[in-house]
Amino acid sequence: PFLDVHAKAGRQMRGAGMAEFFLDDLQEPQIREAILRPTSSKPVGEYGPPSEKYRFSFADEVVQEIVAQVGQAGGGRLTAMQMVCTALYERVSTSSARHITVETLRSVGGVEGSIERFVDDTLFECGRGVNLAPVVCEQEAVRWKKVMHGLARAQPDGTVTTDIREVDVLRRELAGSRLPFDSTAAYLVRNLLLRPDNVVDVKSGTIVPCFGLGHDALGLVLRNWKARHDRHSSPVQSSGEGDFEDEAPHTENDLALCLSGDGYQCVLFNLGALWRLNELGVLPRLAR
């Protein structure tokens, strides 16, 4: 129900003597109008009133909250608004109430949570497309989000904008990924999470393919996600009695698998364990 428009002129190549042409970002009244458009009773050309098609409504405080949260994005406000509004519409489209409240907005994580969930869902879809197990899809989503986080640049005023990096550099950083790079990147581009951007090497005059984030709001979301991820994954420092301390760090080559027991039930249990470990990608990493 929401339309996203991007100015494409000047996006194909950048260099000396070339300029980019762009549409200015949405201001607060325009954000509010775009949010409320699907609930309008005013006919739109031959398609009739949008409200008759979508049949839902917003509480006033929800619109105010979305406007406030989207307004914090340095750029790409329309895309950010589209993601949160789509998440809200999907939530109420299966409900009998069909009225979006503040509680509905909180249930989808607000603007930031909606964008992060959209990134996860898009990467999960790429994983399912190549038949990866759900847990492996989650691992790959984390791997790709870490690399995409490198495309976010913090500015001195506290805002976050998108940077660009060479495609070959990103390909090397994701060399160990179980998601095919080309098809996954293309899918992220189609879903406005990555943006291809060709630049000119001033020394050689050659065109260098690059990627940037689809919009600045995504950069802020990824930076906040990375900060939370680093806090949760940092090792716990402990020095109490009875704590187990490794004498030397282990590597993946130290992994060994031992199966024990006898009888038919043990055979079935061990078979299930092997099956699941293979789905998780553990078996290829075993040394013994």
C-alpha cells in the first residue's frame, strides 16, 4: 500500500565534472501525508478511495510517534516510513480490529525495530532460497549485517550516513558466507537495502563498482544493532574459585565429536544429533 520513489538521475557514475541530481527528503507534513494516504477517503483517479481497499485506521498518537521517529533519520525517511507502515499493515490485516494503536507500533519495534526486522527477513529469505537451515540463516544474517554495518559512517553532528565500498572488498569480506554473494547482493538491492554506485578511479580513469546502503536510516539501525550485538557477545570476565580456565585458546580444528551408547534407541538418538549438527554446519569443521 505504500509507494517508494527514488531519483535515479546521476546515480550511474560519479567523477570529476559530473553532478548528482536528487529529490529532497520528506519534511514532517509530507511524512504525515504519506502515512495517512492509505486511510484517505478521497478517490485517487480511477482507483477510488484508498480506505476502501486497505480498510484500516491510525490512532492520532501513532501517526505523531511515527513522524517523530522517522524524523530522526538523516536520510531515506520515505523508505524508513514505508518499512514501518508495511509492518503495521501486515500486523492488523489479519486482525478483526484493523485499528493501529501505540501498542501495535510497539509490537513491531517502532521504526528502528521494523527496519531491523525487514533486514533480517530479507536475509532469511536469501538463506531459505538456497535451502539453509533456520539456524544457519540466522548466522548468515549476522555475518552480512556486520559487513553492511561497515557501510555506515557517523558524522560529527551525530547523524549517520551511508558510505560506499568496492564490491570486490565486500566480496572478500563475505568469502566464507554460505549465501551466494551475487544473488544475495542483487536481492538486497531490489529490496532497497543496498545501492549500487559506480565511481571513477581518478588515477586510472577506470570505473569501480561499489555498494552503499540503500538509505541513511538503515545506517543508524545497523550501528545501534552492532553496539547491542557487541555487548551481548563480549566474553564474560570472571575470576571466582572453581571457574574453568582454558590453558590455551582453542581453534575450530580442535573440535571432535564423540557418540556413545548401544542399542537401537541410542542409534536413533545419535542419528538425530548428527542430522542436526550437519544442518548447523558443524560437521565440516570437525577435526575428529
